[in-house]
Amino acid sequence: MAIRGRINIKAMAGTISEAVAKNQKVAGLARKRGILAVEDAKQIFADKVRNHPVSMEIEDGPSDDNLTNTLAGVDGNLFSFIGFNISDSPIDDLIEVLNSKIFLKGGRAGTKRFANGNVNFRFRVTIPGVKDLDKESSLAFPDGWRPGSWVDGIERGISGLPSFIYKAEGFKDSRSMVGLQAKTGYKKGGSPFIIRSEEYQPTDYMRVLLTEFAAKVIKGTF
């Protein structure tokens, strides 16, 4: 989605008229400032993503506690349940995708002059929705065991908890080294073997973060 954000350039050019604001050189300077502002906003947003409880739990690897309470008291955590490879850095991958999809759009900027002499340059900023992340291979469930992105699954639900087994001592054939899905017949391709009734508990994540970020861009308060 593309939204319109605000960049106030009075500090850069002093009190200016709308005619001057439409000058190509001034507009070019404003765009450069806009690009820098968006890059700063992306860094602030990346920090916000990293400090979210879901991200922190995943970044801590397969042996940390389930601080988000998404596993209904079942042993393990989001890293081991989703089945990331022990060498994966899922949150780094997520932030890399977000950074590539948040940017200042091209085209002429709009301007608005205020009585105090300030002139706002208004640009459109592209910000992805969670569904846009489903198309990114780096955010897919490991080995494609579930369609869509794990980011969307965090909020909408993830199947498999009734068959999930966690063992701190580790499993030889586990991607995360500590978690597996129980199968009938002891075969990797067998049907899920149900060992409990508890289900994964969805929780807020990127939809809330992206909505809050978009609101700040619209208001020019990032």
C-alpha cells in the first residue's frame, strides 16, 4: 500500500513560498531529505520489530521459554515449533524484507503552505501489508510445511501443536535440533500423530506494528 507522509523543509530552506517550493532544485533537495527521513524511520521501525516479544522469542533460538504463551503451556517455543533451522536468523530475514518494501515513491511531491511560512512537502511512502510478505520465500515456513509466511501464521494460527514434540536433549533429524512433529508409523511422511488437544494461540504481531508505523508516517511523527 502507498500512503502520503509529511516532510517539513522550513529548517532546510527557511520561510519559502509555494512558487519556490515547486522549483526543481528545491524539490530535489526535499526528496533527498525525504529519502533520509524514510531511512531513519525504517531503522526506528526495525528496532520496534526486534523488541516485540514474538521477535525476541524467535531471536533467542530454540531453547528459550515460550514467553508469548502461544503454545498453550506445551514445552518448546516459537523457534522450535515453527521448525526453523538452527542456523537461521528469521528476524534478520524479516527486517531485510521490510526494508526492501518500505520506500519513497517516485513522482512529484505535493506541497502545503501554512500561515507561519512553513511549507510541507508531501510524498507517498510504500509500506507492505502482511499479505505482501506471504510472497517472500525467505519468510516461508521451513521446507514449506505450511502455506504462506510464518509471519502471517503468528497472527492467524499455526497447525501442528497437537503433534509437536520438544526434547531439550535434542533430536538427530530436527531442523531446530529440539523439536519434531510426531508421525504415525515412525515415518517422516506419515500422518500426524495426535498426542494432545492443546492448539496454538494466535497473537498480535506485524499487522499491529505495520498499522502503527503507517499511522506515524501519515502524521509525519516517525
